[in-house]
Amino acid sequence: MGRGGEVPGGATVNSFTDHRVAVNLRVGGVAAQAPMTVQRCDNLRTAFPGFDRLMSSLGAEIADAPA
């Protein structure tokens, strides 16, 4: 994180197919100043099926990244 708790964002990060990591990275992306791409989140749909809908209701823009 940058000074003062700022999250710069603007990066591509890998969840390594760990749904817990994917959730944390996507939540962190909401606070980021620039968009973030979180890779390998397919298992999140199984572990927390309503997560993307919940994040969208909070104002997050969630979209599948191109392969």
C-alpha cells in the first residue's frame, strides 16, 4: 500500500485458484485508485456463488478478464 493507506491498483494479480485470496484481492480492488485484474477466480463461483452480485450491489465493477 502507498503512503496514508492508499491502494494504487492498476495491476494484474493472481489468486492462485484460492477463493480466499480471490475474495481479498477483489475487495481490495474496490479501494484501489486504478482498476485491478484478479486472475484465476473461477473457483469463487463455487465457494461463494453470490459474491460478484454482492460486490456489484456495493458499487464494484466485476467482469471476467479475457483469457
